[in-house]
Amino acid sequence: MNGTLNKVMLIGHLGDDVKLHYFEGGNCIGRFPLATNEVYINKQTNERIASTEWHNLVVRNKAAEICEKYLTKGDKIYAEGRIKSRQWQGEDGTTKYTTEIQVTEFTFLTTKKEYDATKAPQQGNTEAARNTPTYETELPANDDLPF
């Protein structure tokens, strides 16, 4: 295989509400943290260990507006995208680095509003998942964002 692949698939919960930033020309970008959890049993102590990994997700334009409108902290989503690392100069002159997931597709799995309405988690509800819309976005070929 001669090609390469940069693909990420995540299912997790929003750690904060979606924050939008608008640019000249009407384009916008949305950012939010997503938490994924891993739970395992330590074989020596039989202790249940849980660890959380945080991912910085980025959505663009119409997809960002949809996420901002419907998603809130605690909602569960499925997201697909690619990993992108970038660097910039901080206000103090230091070089800062970050790694983000540039989201190309996402599906709302459960929203906090749904959860509050039923007072029970909707895990395994395949009917709700089938009726949940899926969104695809296009990433720009050359990303020259200043932050």
C-alpha cells in the first residue's frame, strides 16, 4: 500500500459547550473538548481503573453552527475526522503546540436534553441512533488559521 491514512473515530461526551468563532466573509469555526473513557481491571489488585482521554474537536461553517445549536456539555456524539497538529506564537512570545481532531462527519447519539427528559440513559437505543441525522463536512485544502 503506497498511500497513507489519517482517520480518527471517536465516541464520547462533550466536556463543554461548543464555542464559535466567526471570520470575515461569514465562515466560522467551532471548538469543543470530547472525553473518551477506558475502564479496565488491574489483574494484580482486582481494582477497577478508569482513565479519561481528552480530545480537542474542531468543526467548520454550517456543521459548527449545527453543533453549537444542538449540543451542550455532557452530550454523547460519534465523530470522524483527521488529526492535525499546529503551532503558534503565544502573547508572551513562546511557541505553543496543540493537537486537534478536524471533524469531517458526526452523529448525535444522545443529548443532555433527551437524557433529562427521560431521566434514564438511552444507551443501546438503536432506533434513536437510526433516526439521528449524520453530518458530513468538507475541510479546506490549505488551513492558514492564525490560532
